[in-house]
Amino acid sequence: MEDVKPQLVKVTIDGIEVEVEPGTTILQAARKIGPAVAPPAMCYYQPLKGSGGKCRACLVRVAAGSAKDPRPMPKLVASCLTAVQDGMVVENETNPQVIDARNGIVEFLLLNHPLDCPVCDQAGECDLQNFAFDHGKVTTRYEEDRRTFEKQDIGPYIQLHMTRCILCYRCVFTADQITNKRVHGVLGRGDASEIGTYIEKAIDNDFSGNVIDVCPVGALTDKTYRFKNRVWFTKPVDAHRDCPTCSGKVTLWYRGEDVIRVTARKNEWNEVEEFICNTCRFDKKKTSDWTIEGPTKVSRSSVISANKYRADTIKPSFGQRLAAAEYKPIHDERDTSQLDIQQLPPERFAKVLPSAMEPEP
Amino acid sequence: MQLTNRSKQVSNKEMTLAEKMYLPAVISGLAITISHFFRKKPTIQYPEVKRYLGPIYRGHHILKRDEQGRERCTACGLCAVACPAEAISMVAAERKKGEENLYREEKYAAVYEINMLRCIFCGLCEEACPKQAVYLRHDRMVPVFLERDEVIYGKDRLVEQMDDRYIRSNNSEVKTTPTEPSLTRAAT
């Protein structure tokens, strides 16, 4: 029997064509092409069902709805919820209207955000920080008082800074889908809505720590890591252990010889690959508990890679290749026998300088 | 072949009596020497006197306090990540109740160290600081050190003293730089 393959649909995003299965969203199709065209996402989280559609960070313009009906969609659409259709043409970074809308979204998200990045533990791996870095303004136009909350302790391990929350609902979905009993949620409506546990009921569940990882801002933070160090001074290392409750695949964050934080592994979209349990996250902070797999791959543009000199993150070959391309043999016919100068044979240069034509390793 | 127009024709003619005695030449030479005694001395008596190096000179680091005397530094680590020489390191701590008059933010630097052997005085830390906490003062240099254990400056030598506050003046009338309290290891 043959497999019935679903008809693939063709989508064009920023002029790049990609074939995806029907039913995928525009965001997923764009992520398939690569990070250059993928719209930012603050609330959408692929592992969590039902997430997305709240922050409007991923708005794109659909220039042609489908091959059958090539009229453009009248308004910008949230790419994390809109399914692709055959022949759809999507404009993301190429459309100034989309960029303009995103700049507005950043301003709205930052309305009540305290901008205490120098204090916040999330700084350096914060989605909102990245988003604002790409699309934000330098100054604020907001003059009113920002809403403020007292920080709350949710259980012994998690701290909630409601001031930083952008109401993405990711933590609510996590609690619903990963743990079996949710005790926190969004209280209030509209401007007054806030994440809370009501009467400060402590979250105690084996997987409650995952809300720290899914939080795109520093609203839910690890109390065992509180002010321990900045993200970019720590060294992430992939490790695993035999855990009876979870997969046990984590990233350890080292400061010198000490593990100061344990998180789940994240993919290039900053999404958790496999959720981990609280025992792994909060209790196993010794190197002897873990089997080290090797350094985590950190993108060169990330601040986490600052001051880390791994051979595979820094590519010094560019300078060498440039030198090789610019290298001209000098016609030197001096009689150097008297001068005690040893002329290097040309093969020596060839050894040091790789060919400029060679691709980067 | 004439290379320059300053060449002189060499003559071999007999010297006069005055020229033979050398006296006029000696006197005119002495006159030049003596006239220098009455000129303004261009030498500055360093280290007793110091030249004003301008308002943008990058010298001794200082961790500023705010108007109420609270430390501005919140140990965000941006100076350390901006530092091309990796000279800065810090350990953060959380402010406790009752320390509000010591530290401005809820997080502060419990340890802040600059390795002066590594520092290249580029001023990138000052540029990176989001809290206007670290400055390279224009009026004071890092004193010479003779021992290895003197090169790492901790908070005791970096935090601004309340009786000796640092103000970066753009006043061009200030021509000389006040001397340091002591030329050796300062205030330890």
C-alpha cells in the first residue's frame, strides 16, 4: 500500500518560496525557511497547544490570499494563527507597513514594562529584549505611571514579578498541558488582568518549574538563580541524567566550576524541546549528578557567546582568507646572503594561509 | 648636482684676528644661553605639578553614588561584557530591608573588581553603563603599583567617597589638576 502523501502547498514569504503541508501556519512556514524571514513571536510557543494570537508581534501582510483568490487580505494577520493556502504571498520584513505595526506593538508591550533590564535575571535571553532591540524606539512616549505590583513568591522556587508580565498566557498553557493541576491563571479583565495564584496558593507540582523557561520576559524567574549571575557570564553545557519523571536532558549553566542554574534545552526559536521536572531543575546542582555531553551551541550574535572562546563559535579564518586573497608575492632580488636574513620559501605562506576560494569550515 | 638650495660654498680663506680669538663667538653663544634663564620654563614639575589633561581624559575608575549617597551600580554586567580586556568582574547581591540608603536598586554589586593590569582605559565601560555608575575620572590617574597584589582594585578603592565627590567639569578655566592624596597606594 502506498502512503497517501498530502498535497504540499506553495507559499512565498518575502520572495522566498517554500513548500509546506496544508494546515501549517504562516509562522511555521517562515521558520522552515530560516531565522531571516521568521516573524518574531512573543506569545506563540510551538510545544503548547492553543498558544499564540495574543501579542500581535508576528503580524504579517498577506499580499495574495491564495492561487484561486489572489486578493490581498484587508488587514495584517497574526502569522502564528493563520494557516497557509496554496499560492499565498506573504510580506514580512519587506513591507514597511508590517515593520511599522511591529514598532507599535513594541511600544504597547513596553507600556507597563518596568525596563529594569539591568536588574532582571532574564536579560540576555529575553524575548521582549530581542524584540525591542529589533523594533523598538530609544525613548518612550508614555508619561503616565506604570502599573506596579509587589513581587510574589509562588512556591519555594519561583518568583513572580507581575510588573514585567506581558500577559502572553504561555505559563497558563504550560500549567494546563504539562502539569495535571493548574493553580494559577489570569485574573481580572483588560487593563486590570494579571497572572496570579489567588490567595498566593503555592504551585507545587513536579513540572511547575517549566513556567520559568516558557516565560518570554523576566516575570517568572528561578529563585535559586536569583541575582546569581548574568546570563552572559555563565557557560551553557548540555548534560543529561537518568530521571524517573522526565527525559533528564537539560542545559547546565556554569560559573567557573559551579552549576548555578539548570534549564531545559531550547531550540533556535527559544522554545523548550523537552520539559524537565523540578528535581532536575532545582535540586541537582552538582556536576557529579550529570553526564556532560558538551558545550551548548550558542549563536555568535547572542550576548551569551560574549567572552567565550570556543573554536567552533569564533571563526578566525576570515582574516586569514582575506590575507590570502590580498597576498602578493614580492619580487625581491636583493642579495640577502650577506644580510643574515633567511628568506622563507613561498610554500611556507601557502601553509599558513588557506585558499581564499575555500568555503568556511 | 644640487639637492637643496641650502648648500654653502666652502671657502678656505684666512680667518681674521677676532675670529681667531673665538671671543665674539663665545660671547654670542653665552648670550643665547643666558637669555634662556629669563624665559618662561616650559617644564612641568611632574609629579608635584600636573598638567590639565582636559575634561575627557580617562583616568582612575570611580563608582559613583547618587545625590543621596546610594551606590548607583546595580551589577548588570554590561561594563564587563563591553570590556575588551576582560578586566572587570563582579558578584551581585540582593538588597536587604534597611539597606535602601546604601544601594539605589534592589540588586547591587557586592564585589566589583577591576584588574588595572588588564585595563586599557578605553572608556567602553563608562559608555556601556546604563546607570551612570562607572566613570573614568579625568582628574586622577591610577597610581603606579609595585606589587602584584595591588593591581586588583576592589570596591574599597573604586566607590566614590562622600567627602571627595567627583564632578566632571567642562570648566576650561581649571588649568591644573589637583594632585592625588598620595602617590603611593591610595587610602589603604
